[in-house]
Amino acid sequence: MALKTQKLTEQLELFGCIQCGKCTGGCPVARKTTLNMRTLIYHMLVDADMDVDAHQELWDCTACFTCVERCPKDVEPAELIISLRGELVESGRVPETLGTALMGIFRQGNPSGMARQDRELWAEGMEESLERAKGLASHAGSAQEECELLYFVGCIPSYDQRIQPVARALLRTFERAGLDPGTLGTRESCCGNEVRRMGEAGLFGMLVEENGELLRGVGARQLVTTSPHCFNTFRKEYGLDGMEVLHYTQLLARLIEQGELTFPEPSEARPGEHRTVTYHDPCFLGKQNQIYDEPRAILEAIPGLKLVEMDRRRERSLCCEGGGGRMWVEGTNLQERLAFQRVQEAAETGADTLAVACPFCLLTLEDAVKVQGLDEELCVMDIMELVDIALEEDLDP
Amino acid sequence: MQRLSLTLMGDTMMEQKPRIGVYVCHCGVNIAAVVDVERVARAAAELPGVVVARDNTYMCSDPGQALIKQDIREHGLNRVVVASCSPRMHERTFRAVAQQEGVNPYQVEMANIREQCSWVHRDKGRATEKAGLLISSAVAKATRLEPLEQREVDVTPGVVIIGGGVAGMTVALDVANTGLPAYLVERQKSLGGRVAELNRTFPSLQPVSELLPPLIARVQDHPNVTVFLRSCVSQVEGYIGNFEVEISGYGETGTPVGGDPGSKSDAPRAGLSVGAIIVATGYDVFDPDRTPELGYRDYPNVITSLEMEERLIRGDLTVDGRSPERVAFVKCVGSRDARVGNSHCSRVCCMYTAKQSRLVREMLPEADVTVFYIDVRAFGKGGEEFYDEARSQGVRYRRGNVSEIYRKRSAPGVDGGLAPHAGAGPVVLVAEDTLLGQPIEFEADLVVLAVGMEPRKDAGVIQQLLKLPRSADGFFLEAHPKLRPVDTAMDGIFLAGCCQGPKDIADTVTQAKAAASSALIPLIRGSVPVESASAVVNEELCAGCAMCVDVCPYDAPTIANLWRTSRINPVLCKGCGACAVTCPSSAIRLQHFTAAQVLAQVDALVQ
């Protein structure tokens, strides 16, 4: 199917492009696949039609938005990819695995297609805490049941066995800090961040409408997420006026700074962690939302922990390839994974722990550590898990 | 200080019976294609007071002007109405025509039937009708126009120049060479500005050491130039021809210190009376901390172009004691980049990069020299030839701007220690070669970031002091981009050099000489004409309420006389009319826009 380029070119204001190549130059996947943002834009500018089907590399994009960050002319190259994916989605020509993920979200509210009623299984063993949390928000919409702080767990932390402990650690830490969070319980659905980036604008619109209504009904002052992906879309694409959308690292850094959350000093019974940690900036937290300092502030506050930096950090952090729907599409080059490169870089710092603050990063990088045979030297942990260990009650009674 | 010389131009101020000539311009097809010019001219001939009405292809042309002059003589016209373009375009032209034939220039009225009619309408019939109305309105006003006095104010010879770089020094010398005093105010402890930090200039490759010290010496030795070092302008009052400028010492903290007796400033506080002020405050160099993806803060072998100049002066290009084998240049750092707030092109980086790359080729013949660029802008005289020479000497140009710079830990020269920034091993430039359409990783031992120019961070101080507007890019705004490039919105204040926008040394000197000559015009003439269409107070009606003082943006009215009534300084008054409409006693009359004149115009339009 040939796409008429004119309308989309005008809509996305691609005319500002000067073909400088900073987008493709900075694109983490351009070096391993045929994806070239600059030439895609050029075709849009000079050709009347585009054969979108011929560009299967569109599915390689991780929506890390490095191209958007680097563009000197405020063109948003990644938005073109999202729109072109939309053309493919519209006509049903999507990779099968992606179709399954979208269907899962449509039917069960999560990309794994797991049952909606199982959404709270993550809190196993913490039923009491969850019951309290749920009680606050499960009557969403009724004015009497307002809660100050709403915790949006997210799909992966709810269902994935590797990430569930991160959500539990977060819930425990809320309680330690004397916070009283609510959750949406089984009414929580996918935030849609990846849905939009996979090009499924219709489904995304539906999610924004339904989730938005639910969230506003709770009347929370603050909305905290486990994932930078949920955080990103709630912050930028939902129009949640009057609600402060926070990633958990922001809230934790704030609590630590205000003295609401303190780590016990190392003692004989508690010799401290003695970990050397390097931190990987997730794209949706760092590049896309400029949250670089808070995660580091948390790590530096943990007694006994030593933070070392990778060369590529902050604005230059290397994408793990988990975003933009890539958790459900392999892309055109399976052999060279950026995550492999990334864990090597982490290992080169001499760190024993690679800290992340994103469920996708945790999964992709942990997988890469195994494939690269680095399990002896490096473990991948979410900052939340490190905080939880440091706050744990006396290990030996 | 202010002495008004009154000269009555043209007719006597006695009551005249209006004899009006109306001239309808075709402006080629600009007006004539939409407005039936012959018809509106015929209709105008019927209006009361109109003696003659004509249409002509171009009224502003010599034959057009001659037509008016001939009619004034033959028909004894005492008022002229020209229906053509905006008065901003040609009012001065037609006023001069009238004046040459003895008609007071303020008895000329314009009807704008181009910008406000033919250019914005398509319907010929209705456009013609509107043009007719605009002309009757202008005729109605012309009937009531009064001759106004042409006034002049004396000037104080002398110029204050703010900034002692190449621009400021050039102005100072031109002013001083006419015999007038030039006061050069520089914040630093020496003259020379940014050029003093450079090695050689393009395209001649002349060393700055041959160019700058003689210039500084000529300035310092000139009997008519007074140099204030470590000083700044702290206060400015007055108007064109008569400015009072206060000079204070400039402290280490960047604030005036002259008034404080305990300060260590070299310069005493001084008060100067001058006729003109030239702003030559220069630019700031872009700080690549604002493009963190280029790793400037992280790697000692990633340097700015200004640091490269310093290395070229020292003749030392080594990195960690070794001669670099691969030297890369990255263009447009902090220029043409909306992200960092600099959408403009800095105009010099392409040429100084060509210069630096050539010098590196000469110093290190074995080294690979590669320039990453988006576009090469070698526009100045000799620029393209200089760029040709750089390439013919083996400088490689690769099209594609660098997106990121990082260092591979495994790269040679870096030991795998824990400290992330130890040593100065080669870095990797991540880019796309856009001509090949291929993402590339390019290793280099030394990287030069071609940083651009941006407005001074403290440009706001001068902006407030002199009430100068700035353009969207933050540089000071010239009065007109083409026709008044060194003037500002403030009469008597002129711009020179990079404070107005990025430019190279040659353009800076050109502009500085233009600014000097523009500033000197009133100083050599000895007086400046003052706009006569200004506000005057009828002191018998004025109650001294001072509301006019509050509304005037130019500080023209004062309540200072014995009777506590308002008086408007006609030199400061710009004729905006704010006071006239504010005055509760109707004591203020705005000449050339009196209530009777304006109401007559309105009446003509609504009849």
C-alpha cells in the first residue's frame, strides 16, 4: 500500500529537517539494522508516495527518542515512525507477536494476555497491605474515598515474576515511610505508553479515556508509577491536570532528602552492602524526562554502596531495546543486541551490580548478563530492590 | 545644553485658503491592477479645496515628483495629497518635494491605497470605492493642516563607545580622526576583546599578533581617544546630541564599583557629555556543557575551537604527550540548534574550522584531519577559495553532524581502571555520513568543537540602560535590517560588531566604520532636526495633575516650572499622542494630529 506523504509531512512538520543526520547518527539501532530516520524523512519530503510495507525496519525502533532529543530543528523523527507504524497497524499488517500483545491489552488490559482478575497476584504475602491500599481506591469515583497517593503498579510488575518483587519492595517502602497509598486493584489496565508507540492510536485513545476517567475519579494528589514508561505517558499524554505524576525514584529521592526515609547505619549485625553499583539510565526516565539525578541520589544515600559511572550515562545512555513495543517484536537483527553491549560496559566499570529503574531494562539486561556469561560478576537489580534490602529489618534476630 | 533654533520653513503661518493637489499613484500594477486609479482621480478633483487631481504610473519617480513641483508652481498649490503606499515608505520623499517648492512639508498628506487597499483586496469595485474614501479622508485632513516649524537642537561633540574590542577600537579611531573626542569604555584590564584570543585570521592567515597590537597602540596613543579600562557605563541620560554618560569602575564580580571608595578599581568615576553612543559589547562563546552528549566535560581531548586557537598560538597539539594521529572537527556546536536556544548560524565557524584544519595539516602532515559538517558556508570574499585550499591540502570533509561522543573502554591507551575518566584515550564520534547514508563510529585522538557565538549573558544590562530592543536571537536589534543596519530604535545610539549578530573581523570593521560615520553625521553638522509633530501644552488649561508624566514612555513631560504646569521637551517627544488623549483638561495638543484634523478624517470616511 502506498501512503500519500503530503498530509503526514505537513502534520508532523517535517519541512524543518535540514538532513544533518544527528537522528540517524545517534540512533542506537541504526548501526545494526537498516533503520534510517533521516532517509525516511527525506523520502517523505521528496516523494509523493511511500511504500510503507517495504520498511519492515520500522519495527526496529525502540522509541528511545534519542533522535527527538538530538534534533536541532525540533523535528520529532520518532513521531514519524509511530505514524508509519500506525499505517501498518491500520491495515492489519503487524508482526504476529505484536498483534497478540495488542489483543491482550484490548481483552485483559495487559500485553501478556493474562487474566484481569489475576492482576493483584504480585502482592502475594502482602495481602493485608494490599487490602488497605485497595480499600482506598477501589471505590474510585466516590468522593468520600479519596486517597492522597495513588500507586499505579503497571502490567509487567503485576504479572512478571521477576518484576513482582520490585512492586512489593515499593509497597513495603511506602509503608515504612508512613505513606498510605491506594491502588486501582484489578481495575488497573495497561497505561498504553507502548500501545501508542506501536502505532495503535485507536486503542491508545480508548485507554487514555478509560484510565483517565478512573484516575481522575480517585482524586489523588500524586500518582506514582513503577515504570518510567507508565510515568511518561501519564505525565505527557493524559492531561491529568492537578495530579502530580511521579516516577518512584522521584518520590523516594524526595523522601530521603526530607528525612522521611532513613537508612540504618551499618552495624555489627548489619555490616552494610559493600556493593559497587553502576546505574543504567532508562530512556523514558532520562532522555525523555530528564530525570538523571534522583536515582543517583537514592543510590548514594544507601550506606556502604559505592556508585561508579559508565562512560555512556545520562544523556548518552545506551538504550536496552526494551521500549517502543520491542518487548513483543524481535526486530530485524536478533544477533547483535544493544543489551549485550550495555552489560559489557557495566562490567568494565568493575561494578558488581547493575542498577536500573525500569522493568523493561531489568528484564533485557538480566537476560543479556546470562547470555554473555557475566552472571558470576554482575547482577542486575532495580534500585527499588537495593533500597528494600538496605531498609530490611534486622536480618538476624 | 538644549538650545532650539527656530526656522520657519516655506509659507508664512498666516491663514491660507486651501489649494490642494491630489496625486493618485498606479505603483506600476501594484495599485492600478485592483483600483481604478483614473476614476478615483476624477472623483478627487470634485472634492472641496482640490484644484488639480492626477494619476501617474510612479509618483515617487523623478517625472512623478516633477509633476507635483510643476503643479505647485502653476496652480499655486499650498497642500499636497499623495495617494500611494504607506507613509513609512515615501512620506519623506514627498515632504522634500513640497519643501523645494516653498510649501511647508507638514502640509503634505498621504493616503495609503496600496498596503491598506490594493494589496489586501481582490474585488475591484469595492477596492476602488475604498481608495476613494481614503483619499477624501486625506483631503479632509489636508484642508485643516497647519504649517509647522522645523526645529533643530545643538549637539555636544564626542562619542562614548562601549566595548574595547576590534569594533569599539575601530569606531574610536574614526571618531578621533575627525578631531572629536572618543571615550572608549572597556570592562577588561586591556583592549583587544575576543580577537586577542585568536591565533591567525582567515582567509589571509595573517597572525593576530601583527594585526591587533598596532591597532591597540594607535588607539592608546591617539590624543583624542580616552580609554577607560576595567570600567563600565553605569548610567545614561539625555537624548541624541546631548547624552550624559556615567562611567564606573568594573569589579571582579561584574558589577560597577567606581562609586565605592573602598573598591580596587583602576578607573575613577567619570561623567561624560557626548552627542552619540556606540554599543560594541561583542558576544559570548557557546558553552558546550549545554550539549552534554558531546562529552566536552568528560574528555580532556575534546576541546572548543577557542581552546584550539590557544593551542595553535602555543604550537602544541599534543594529547597526553603524543602527537594526535586523527584530529576531528565538529561544526555547528551551539549554532543552528533550536534545542540550545540558538537558531542562528554563527557565520564564522565554517571559515575558522577551514583555517584550523589547514593549520593542523601543516603542523601534523601525517595526521588525518576530518571535518564533520551540515553545510559549508564559505560566503565571504576569498572564503570559497580558502575552503578549496583546505580540501586540496587533504582535509577530509564528511557530511553529517556528530550526534554523540563517547569513549570505548577497550580503546588503546585506556587502562581498565575504575575511574571512568582516567587518561585521554581516543574518543568515538557517533554520526551518520549522510552522503553514504551510513551510521559511522569515527575514532579521533583530538576533537575540536566549533562553538558558535551567542548574545552576552548580561546583554540585559545594556538593554535596560539604553532602552535598546533585542531581536528573537537575543542580539541587539538594528533599526532596519537592510536600510538602517547600524542604527537602533533610539536616536543617537548605534551598534557595531557582534553585539548585533555574529560576524567575522572584516564585517565587524565594516560595520564599525558605518556606525562611526552614522554617529558623526549630527556631530559634524552641529545640530539635529527634531520632529515637529510633537505634543504641546496649553499652560492656561493645564492643572498640573502630572498624568502626562505617568503615561509618557520617553520621559518628555516634566512639571517643573514656577506655575507647576506640564512642559513637554520637544526633543524627547516622539509624537505618540499618549499624553494628549490622557490629559483630563484637554490641555495637550498633538501637532499634525489635532482633534479637528482627525475628526475631519473620520467624518469623510463615514459620510
